[in-house]
Amino acid sequence: MKFSVLISTKNRVEDLKITLQNIQSLIEKPNVECIIFDDGSSDDTSKWVIQNFPKIKLYRNDISKGYIFCRNKMLNTTDADVAISLDDDAHFLSSNVLETIENHFVANEDCGVIAFRIFWSKSIPDSVVSNDLVENVKSFVGCGHAWRMKAWHEIPNYPEWFEFYGEENYASLELIKNNWKIQYLPSILVQHRVELKKRTQTNKDFSFRYRRALRADWYNIFMFYPFMNAVKVFIYSNVMQFKKVLKGDFKVLKPLILAKIDLLINTSQIIKNRNSFSKSKFEAYKNLTEPKIFWEPKN
């Protein structure tokens, strides 16, 4: 198999340095290409990559076109059999990554995406041992997964009008509708060098992420769920959000209102892209395991 490691980045050259140093032995293998998309950085990211990793295939937007644009471009231009997607602040803690991915895809011909086990912290975990099992899941996390490119080419691109958040869930719903599986493979461990508590400390960052997460969920349910199920889930979602407000969690109010406005603005996109599950396929989808987003070592 030929592998491609795909990384999108913008103004985070110091994070990118750490990632490339950690995966250098992997991307230097003869059957691996590495593609980096510099989305309009002003911190000399492209210059540093060219000087230090001249074999990396580099794309650059002079003016930022967004994370999803970059991911679509990289996925649509590689001729690899497998595309490994990493964030610029993520790297592998497990060994034999390529062999593990290849063996899993060969043994599971209906697997379209492998979701990796992900540890969120800037510190290395005390233990990397996990008792998790391989499972069919509803979705995967953007910072660490692998695409069987045959599956990618059978579904639409990530929707750029989502801007950020929810595109993996969109792709997962398309995959499942086309009889592909998303499988959680815990033997591959990724460290995502992010401290979640610090990420949400500021009201501005919380509001931005909360708004994007809410609206992306609503976009997807109205595009893929049978209509009455979509309405019920939407109403339930709003009730749960208003309960938070009534309990004094007022910081969710602004992103909730803005997410509803976004939903109205993008109604035409939702209608145009609606691709509803049948009732039987929707029931099967509901029974899948929720995506494995956060892994913590057990004491």
C-alpha cells in the first residue's frame, strides 16, 4: 500500500516542528508521502518546511481558504491507497503504525475509515496500555484517522460551508449510508497536544466552538435523519440547551441564538444536500457506538 500523511496548518509553525520531528522516521519511508497545506500563514511556515523537509509536498494559500478547503484539496490530489490525517499539533505514540493500518484495512474490506485512540494533553500519558476493543462507531476525530481512499472517492467532499466542526460527522453519515464502516482501532495511539481546559477558558473561544458544534449537529440531522426524527432531535437539543440557561449557565445563550441564525441562513444548503437514511438504516445507525473522542489511561 502507498500511504499519504496529510497535515493542514496555519500560523502554528512551532507545533508543526514538533509533529514533523516526531513522525520523521515514518514520512521518510519509501511508500509514504507527506503533504502539508499552509493555509495563508504569516509565520514563515512554508519557508521552514522547504528548508527542513524538502521532500514534503507543500501547498499554500496566500489568503486563507479554510481548514475544510485544505483537507478536500489534499484528499483529492493524493494518489495513495491510504490517507492518514493528523493535526499540526498531533503525533503518534504507538509503533508500527503503517503495518497496523494496512493489516486492518486488508482484514476489514468494508472499513472506510480507521479512527485512532487519542490522548489529549501536552504531557505524555503515564501509561499507553488500553483495554479498548475494536468497535464500529458513528464517527471519527479529525486530528487522527486514516481513510481508505476508495471510500473517500465514493462520497461527496467535506462541505466547505460548514467552515469548521461537523465535517467528520457528515462524512461518516455519507459512509454509513454507502455501507462503509468507521472502525475504532485502539492499537494506534495519537497524542493531541492540546489542554482542553485551557482551550475553553475564554468566553470568546467557548462561544465560537459551542456555536459551531451546535449548528453542525443540526445541519447533519436535518440532512440525514428521517424528517420526523430530525425534528424530534432538534427540539430535544433546544430543550436541553434552555435547561442549561435556566440553571444559570448563561454563556450558552449567545452561541445558541447564533447557531439558530446559522441554521436559517444555510437552509437552502441543507435542502440541496439532504440525503436521508431509510428508517431501517437509521435504526442501525442509532445502535452504533458513539465516537471515541477522548482516551484517558486508567490508574
